[in-house]
Amino acid sequence: MSTVNFSVPEEIKEAFNAAFAGQNKSAVIAELMREAVQRAHARQQHVSAIDRILARRAAAPHITEAQFQSARKNATCTAVTGLVRLAR
């Protein structure tokens, strides 16, 4: 096991001791640190995913609103036609 030393405001220390009275403080802090590492990792994954989405969006062809609506209409018509065929 490693030892970690850090300073916290007195009111945080008192609140921590009150909240976790009767518990192994080292185990509690280790679990809190583990959760913080997991949150930081997940946050980085989210940031990376957003960056990839934005990069793809920047590289995507630019279309007009009319082109978008036409593509949407065609996709809807194609989906409905496919469902009609399946129903037969």
C-alpha cells in the first residue's frame, strides 16, 4: 500500500469524519479516489467522442435545407415502402 498525504480545509475534515464515523477512513478514501479516477476516465472518453463527432461533422459535405428535407422525405418513403412489403 502507498501513503498519500494531502491537506484539506478543517470543515471538510470534520464533515468527512462525521459522515464516515465508525468506518475505515483509508478504505473510504481509497474507494472515493477509485471513483474519481473512473469519472475522469469516462469524462475523457466523452470528450474524445464529441471531438470525433465534431471532426466528422466538419468533414461532412455541406447540404442545403432543401437537400436535407428531400433526403429525409426519400428515407421515410423508402422505410414505409419496406414496411408495406414486409406486411404482405
